[in-house]
Amino acid sequence: MATSDINLADRSGSLVESHRSYQPRVIFFYFVVALLLLVLVGGLAYQQVIKGDIHHERERMQSQRRIVVPGPRGDIVDREGRVLVGNQQRLSIVLYLDELQVELRREYIRVRKNYRETGDRDLPSSEEMAQIARVSVAQHYLDQVNAIIGRDEKIDNRDFDSAHFSNQLLLPYVLIDDLAPEEFARLVEHLPVNSPLQVYTASKRVYPYDSAAAHVIGMVKPDTSVEVEDLGGDDLKTFRMKGTVGRDGLEKEYDTLLQGEAGGAIFQVDRMGYKVKPLQQRTPRQGKKLVTSLDIDLQLAAEASFAKYAEGKAGAVVALDVRTGEVLALASAPNYNLNEVSPRISTEKYAEIEEQGGWSNRATQGLYPPGSTFKILVSIAGMRAGTIDPDDTSIVCNGTVMVGNKRLLEENGTVQHGPIALREAIAESCDVYFWTQGLKTGVDVIATEARRFHLDQRTEIQLPETRGIVIPDPAWKERVLKEKWFPGDTANMSIGQGYVLVTPLDMACFAASVARGELTTKPTMLHDPQAPAQHSEPIGLTSAQRAVLLGGMEDCTISGTANYLTQYKDLRIPGLRIAGKTGTAQVSGKKNVAWFICFAPLEHPEIALAVAMEGDTAGETVGGGRYAAPIAQGVLKKWWEKKNAPTSPGISIKGPN
């Protein structure tokens, strides 16, 4: 009994000892597990609470896409509200790829099966077979379109798969973007409502008058950088429908005004990038209207008249409102049909226009010696300087004059005007008279007068202008040509030749300034019905001097070098008195230029014009009276008809105040 008790005691003691030695390890294990659980809970809390927004943002960016759609551009209209540039629906047929997931998968399986059945070990990769399947499905739908409209269009593999499917999946793929209205109608009739093929209308620029004022209006070009405000999702992957942006002319100058407000949408997409549902949408809005100063009637008359009398030659016509400086017509030839070059132009068409010299706006960028039209400025300079007495007849024109050791001939010495005063010299454009008076007046006085009229500066019109305008003097020749100034240079300058270079717009502004009896005319391409009359510093002629100047200019159109305007019945404008001046700029080794500047009515001038027409052969004689004056008359006739038509809105212009 005692022995059993001892053994039992020993065993219980052993059990107690064993239990005590085990406890610390268990407690340590508990602490380790607790610590690990704490780390796990902390990590989960960190990911859910602290980094939850980050994960949510990543999920949003992966599951949402943004589409931006450009707004239509604003219209460009003439001063009477007639549309010069508008928008027209561009009719297309598009394929919505997000509706083809099942078909694309089925076609991929079929393509893969066909390749495997060939037994060829060198099989295309899975991605290559997927590309084949995608193009095959797209061509299948295009074939349906071809069957309906009778075309034979093919899918461009590279454009469809690489450019569109890989980068623009959310946007519909354009199968045909130049549908005729009858093709569009047939597709609308035959396509099921739930078909992934849908007709689509986009906005494109349209020009009702084709080539009229092409250099003024300008072109647009495709733009892939369209942005939308207040839509959100700037950080999302964005797909942009192509818009347009101004390339030149008023389209470029006022692009911000004309550009419509873009719209768009944010879509939820699945893991493959296909649309699931729209989350947010905004409708595009059209841009603002631009009201130009042009009168399309006068613009068309200018271009038609130039085409009639210039017979394919190059040049320009500019007509201004004398009172406000608004441009009523601005034509440059050759030009181009805006409907053929916007928003895209073919390489062939570009080369054709380039070869013809049609890209240049000769009205603002064409540099020409002004020829005898410059004699009006020399007359003003001489009268103001006191070197020209309007009534003096001491100068005798016998067709020649000696300048230094060189003899200058007028019309090869065949023209002799005899004793001549200023009024007749202007009307007959007597070179001998102006050579003589120019040398007496001096180059510095003539150059200073030209600069008073700002003929040495760009006009700052809202169109590109040349930087090459030249009003020369001895300092200019020394600086630019490193040569001295000679009396022959002054003689040349006195008849608007030599180094003098101006644009047709410069001379139109000069004519308008002379019409008002002031020095500066600021031209503008914008119309303001409430525009005040322009005023600048007076020229500084006495009433008697101005009367002689204007009398000579009117005589020019009646009995002088522009008498074509009254001799020929088709050119006469009964009741309209015109003050004008012809010019023929002869440039050695280059094409000569026929000029005519004018303003009317003489009593209260309202419209001023300048016409410059290039010869098409070097050395060819093209007289301003014979070639340029009739072109201006075509514009004046249309203007006079509108002014006196009782039912026509006409042009609201008053005489100078």
C-alpha cells in the first residue's frame, strides 16, 4: 500500500513538472500568432483604409474610358449675313466593334481550327490569328454594305487592326466616309436597327461659293487634339474623334471664335475594353458666327471681272469702304476651290495648285512696283514741298529727258505731250513731267511722303502680309545693296519703278486715304454696322491743290490713259464719276504689272479699289488702262447697281464726315 502511494505520488509529481515546463512555450506561441494576426489585420487595414482610395482609383481607370467629340465650327458670313462657310453633314457607314465580341471569338476559333487542320507546323501566333479573324469579320460586314450600295470596298488591314482596333477600340470604325445621299438612304432602309453597322453623320466644312474669297476664308485641317471642358476624367484613357482647326486665312485667325465646344462621354468598359454603359455625357456645341466685311456680290464680280479681262493671268483686286476701311472684296488669282482642299487635300491637287501659283494671296503678299499709280504720291509730295506748281506749264514733254549722262525715253520716244501742267500730266501719265518734277522734289521728300501714308508698313489686316514692302532712299540702298544712290534711281522712283515695292492692299488703302483727304486707312475684314468713320491726319493740300489732283484723276478715266471706261459702251457707268490712275510697272527681265487705282463717287467717295495684273511673259507690255481698269469697272458697276437698286439692301456706306 505504501509502495503504491509512493509511486502515485511520483507520477503526479512528474505530471505537474511536465505541465509546468510546457506553459512558457505555449504562451510564446500565442504571442507569435497574435503578432502575426496583428500584422495581418494591420496590413488589411492599411490596404483597405489607407490605400483604399488608391485601389479604387486604379479600378476606376481600368474600367472607365473617355470619348471626346468635337463641336461644329461656327459659320462665316458676309456683311449681309449670307453664308460663305457653313457646315454640312458628312455621311458615313461605321462598324461598332464592341458589339462583335461573340462573332470575333467564333471567327478566331474557326481560323485556328482551319490552320491546325492543314497539318502545317509553322502556324501563325495566336495574336496573328486573332488579327486575321478581326479583319475577316469586318470585311464580312463591309461586304453587306457593298451589296446594298453597289460598291467594292476593301478593309485596309493596317488601318483597321493596328491603328484602330489596338488604339481606338471604343470609337466606331469608319468603313466608308463619303457616302452619297442616295447610298445613305439605301443603307438606312436596309440595315436592321440592332445591326453593328450604323449610318453616321459628322460635320464638315462646306463652301457655297466654291473658290470665292478662298485666300480670305482659308482652309481647315484635321485636328486630333480636341479637348472638352467640365466633363472630368482627364486622367482616363481618352479616345478623340477627329475635329478640324484653321489652317490659314480667317479660319486660322479666328479659330478660337469659330471652334465649337467639344462634348463627349465617359463609359464603363469590360476587361477587354468594350463599352458596357455610359456614366456621363455632354453634348457638343457649335462655335460662334464670324461676320466678315465682304460683300459676296462684289467679291464674285471682282473674280469674274478679273477672269474675263486677265485671261488666265495672275493678280489681285481689293475694294474698300472708304469711310470705315472695311474690305468689300479681296480677290487673288489664281485661286482654288475650297470644297476640294478642306479638310484634306490630295497630293495631286496640292501639286496642281502649287504649280499654278495659287497658294499665294497676291492681294496681301504680292510685291510689285506700283508704276504710274505712284505719281499721285509724287504729286502730293511736290505740291506740299512747293516744288510743283499745279498751274505751271514750263515743262515741255518731247518724249525724252536727260538724267546725268543717260537719256530716258517715254514710250520709246513716240509720245510727246508738249507744254504740260500737273492735271494733264496725271491724266496722260506723262513720264517726262514726273521725271523732271521728281528730280526737283528729291528722293528724301518723296520717301518721307510715302512713309507719311504708311506705304512702308504692313496694314495689320487680319490676314498674312508680306514683310518685303520697300520705300527706298539713299540710306536703304547703302544698307541693303551696299551701293550709292544715283539721280536715275530718283527718276525711276518718281514713276513708281526701281526699288519701290508695295502690295495691292497697300495701294487700295492709299486710294481710300486720298479719297478722304487723309493719310491713313486701317483695313479690316470684320463688319460692324455701327463702325465709326475712320479719321487720321489730313494730307495737307490746299483746296486748289486737291481740286487739281482729283481733276487729273477724273480726266484719266474720261480722256486719259483709262478712257476705255468711257469709250466702250459695256464699260460705262452712267451717273458715276470716277477718280482713277493707271500704271504699268516695267521690271527688267521679269513680268510687267498693269495697275489701276480709283475711288468713287468723286463728289463723296464711298468705295476705293486697287487692281494689279501680272503679265504672263517677261517684257510683255500690259497697260493699266487697257487691262486693269476694266477689271475695276466690273466691281464698280456691281456696286453702283446695288446702291441704286430700290429693293436691294445694298451697302450701307456714307460719304466721309
